[in-house]
Amino acid sequence: MEQELELENKQNNAVTQDEVLQAALKLFAKKGYFNTSLTDIKDALGFKTNSGIHQFFKTKQAIAQALHENILDSLSISIDDIRRRNRKAAEQLREVVDLLFKLTDDAPEIVQFLLFVKSEEFLAEPKPLLETAAFNKIKRIFQNGVKDGEMKAIDPLLAYTYFFGIINNVLAMVLNGSLPKTAESYQSQTWLMAWACIVKK
């Protein structure tokens, strides 16, 4: 019994916090937050007990919160880079769309978790996605696009809604299999339709 416990501790210690987060992310994206248990995460990692998870996180909620924060922080850094590289709103938005479509193909669970898992299920004080730092930066792109005359003279938030309504629906349909090809297959057409809704002609 003592040897078994020692063996499990060795196995648990071999797993990193990032691996716990990755296993949880896949399950949350596939089953949803409420339908995923710590036991599911433990099983996905090949643990016999939850102690390997508890060395990093005490609760399933803590895992989901860490994932949410990590993904939004990474997105925020990527958007800073995009805005530094490009002057025009159209160029900035094009790169944001490129990033979301690439993530949908390469790491679909990240997009599923970010856009379609409800944060109010695991955040004590949830704030709408639009009020997070990453999405505030995206909203600024629309504000600048309207102000600089690249986009129609409409409320920037409405421009955001039109644009991302199309983008997010296409991504959702790729993720749920309604659109059978890769996200990249639909990227050019989706961009043209979304941009046509808001560009000043």
C-alpha cells in the first residue's frame, strides 16, 4: 500500500500545472464546465486520486478561473502586438480574425472555452467578455476605425456587433461540425462579409 502511494506521488509530481490546465480545458470545451468533474480531470491525467490536481488547484472552479485568466492575458498580449504592427483598423481586424481562425483549427478548445463556455458558471464576479482588457482593446480598434473614416459612421459597439456576429457564428459552426471544413477554408469569405458590413464605401 505504501509503495502504491509512493508510486502515485511520483506520477503526480511528474505532471505540471500546465498539463492539469490542458486536460481541464479539453474537458470544459467538450462537456461544458458544469458537466466536468474533478474526477473527470483526474481520469484524463491518469491519476488514481485527486491529490495530483490538489497540489496545484483546490477546486474545479479555481482551474476554470486560471484558464480564463491565462487565455485572456495571452489574447491581450497578441492584440497589443497586432496593434503595434498595423496602423489601420482594417489591418488590425484582419490579423485578429486570422488569429481566431488559426486558433479554431490549431487549438479549438481555446476558442470554444473563450467564446462559448459561460464564465458566470465559474467566476464569482463575472464580467462580460466585452469588458475584459483584451476585448476593450478590440473595441478601441472599432472606435478608431469609425473616427478615422475607415468604417461607417455608426456606433462603434454596433460595428463590433455586426462584425463579430458573423465571425463568431462561423467559428461556432466550424466547432460544432455544421460547417464541415477547416476554419481556414471559410476565412476569406467570412472576412469579406464581416468587413463589408462596416466598411465606409
